Amino acid sequence: MIFFRFIIVFFLFAGSCISQNDLSREILNDLCSDQMYGRGYVKFGHVKAAKYIQEFYKSIQLDQFKKGTYLQPFKIKANTFPNDLAVSIDGKPLVEGVDFILDPSSGSAKGKFSLIKVNAGNVGAFLDEVSLSKINNFKGKVLVLNSVNTQNPDTLSIFHELRIGLSMICPIVWINNSKFTWSVSREVAEFPVLEMSDSLIWGADSIYMDIENVFLGDVITHNVIGKVSGAKKKSIIVSAHYDHLGMMGEAIFPGANDNASGVAMLLSLANYFSDKSPKYNLVFMAFGAEEAGILGSKYYVENPLFPLQDIKFVLNLDIMGTGDEGITVVNGTQHKKQFKLLSDINKKHKYLPKIKIRGRAANSDHYWFSQLGIPSFFIYTMGGIKAYHDIYDRAETLPMSEFNDLYHLLIEFLSEI
């Protein structure tokens, strides 16, 4: 159904019946729909997203590097939670993603557990007990670790060591009174680690949980790569990762800003240049498994489809959905000539309120190219909503406030670089 709607939207756009903003919004909505399952490793969400992008490439007739496919497969590992989660405290059910999250490396546990509560005030006494205890003393118990009221680095280090070490012996509840932020893990612990606020559990007597992880040791995922051929041998790469966090039980992490917005920009740019004759080849790379450790782009630089020395520049797009405060350009300090070009275009047309320069950072798919000495920018928008790696990063609340201006800025930058 999603692809059918996409085809209708694309041909309406081709006939100039809808605007560029409408197309990008429709792409965003499709990638964040429940049928994509958070574009993670539950219910093949990542595969559905890759196929969606491949069909878009086909519809605008991008060139292929391998006959018959835009897909570059590779393997990863991922810990997942595909089944319903049941957690209750003193009989009161909790909602995953709202009342608690799991550490992504969590293992499985089922049953009713009594609570051992440790905070900064009694951690010393607890350590004395642990040193004299047998492992069996933790059977049927959950360790609640509360470090929120201490800033002492040594004490905090002790709490983190307890969280890691004792999750191999019993379930852990880690007190987190701040925003929940989830991720993807390629490792797995013996027992689950749950994060929740102290108001839910500190006064409680027991917790019930039915949590089952499924560790996937051989997941085949994909990069999706297509090209607009140019007049010269050199290539400019435009990239964005399409994967997100998937599902945790029934909780879906839609990943609107991170990074359906970046894919919407990538596809919008691909669509614009698809019937142009650029100076350089424009290679559009939608990377998989960025959230699992920037793995798709790492696999690509180790298995390139054309010589890496033929890459003139990499423009990586991640978090394109706001822009009220402008954009940040990672590696801007390393490539001042290209940064000046981008800034000059923006000053001329007054597209964005600010372009902030930043140094190196190993935080998105530009990184592996940059490590090889290939000139690379990673651009992200600033301002607006704060939802990130949580269930609230939704298409319907993402403003896309400067998306169109940024789109035009990037068209000019790619045309002039």
C-alpha cells in the first residue's frame, strides 16, 4: 500500500500537480508509517525501507552499478525485542517507550522479583555485602541502581560498573529521571536492564517482567546506491542513512528527523538531478545500519563500487527536519574552501538564518570517507523539536521548517562545487 501511494505521488509530482514540499512530506510519512516498523530489524522494517528507496531510484531511472539492482547487501548482528513486553510494578502495568525503555543489549527474564535498592547513600555497604555474597543471593531479585543524586565521578563509575557486571547475574533497573534515548546493540547481556524514573519504583516492593530478546547473528541488510552520470570521471556522493531503531515490544521508533528527513532530502535531490547533465557523477547512497555503528558506510568504503580515488566530495545528510536555527557543517573547519562556497550561496539568497562551522566528528556516515582523506561534509539542521531516538520522533510533529530552503541551497552547492 505504501509503495502504491508513493507511485501515485511521484507521477503527480512529475506532472507538476504537487510541490516539492508535498513530495518530501509524503516520503517522510511513508518512511515513518507503522508498516515500516521503525526501519529496524523487527518484522523486516529495514528491508521494506531499502526496497522503497530502490523503487524510487527505478522510477526516476538512476543508473545502476550492478545490473538489475541498486542494492549492496552486507551482514550485521542485532539484538531485538520482537515480542510483547510485560512489565508491572506492584501490579501496575507499565508502557514500553513511555514508562520505561530497555538497554538495547538486554537479555531475557520472566517472573516476579523482589527489589534490592542501591543509591549513593548505601552503595558502600552494598559493595561490602556483594564481596561476601554468593551469586545465588541474587536469584529472584532485581537490583535497582539510583545514581541520580550524586555527581562524584568515582561513585558514578561504580554504579556503571555494577550495571554492566551484575546484568550478567540478575535483572537491573537503572533510574533515569531524564529523557529516554534508545539505540541498537550488536551485543547481548544475560539479563535485561530497564530504565525508568525513581517515582515509579523507589517506593515499590516488587516488579514483574516478561521480557524476551532475540539475538540476530546474521542479518542481511543493504546500502541502496544509484547514479546520475556526469561529464567528468570524478563523482560527488550524496548520502543519508535510512535505518532507524525499529521496535521494542509494541513501541515503534519512527525516526522522522533521524533520519527519514535525510532520506527525503536525498531522494528529492536525486529526483531533481535525474534529468540533468551534471559536471560530475552524482552518486546517491542510502546507507543501512548507521544506528548499529555506522556499518553501512564502513562496508561501502571497504567494498567500493568504483575507485575511492575518484570521489571528489561526500555530502552526508542526517537530521534535516528543522532548521529554525540554521545548520551545522561537520568537517567545515577541515574543508574551508567548500564551506566558504556553501556560506556564500546562503548569504546571496538568504536561505538559512545561520551556517555553523564544526570540526571532525565520528557521528554519521561521512566518517569512514573522511578517515580515508576524502573531503566530506556532514550537515544537520538545528533548532525546533528535541525528539531524538525515542517514540516521539514522528512525521506528524516534524516541522520541516527550512527543508525547502535547504533543498535549494544544496542544489546550488552540488552544482557549483
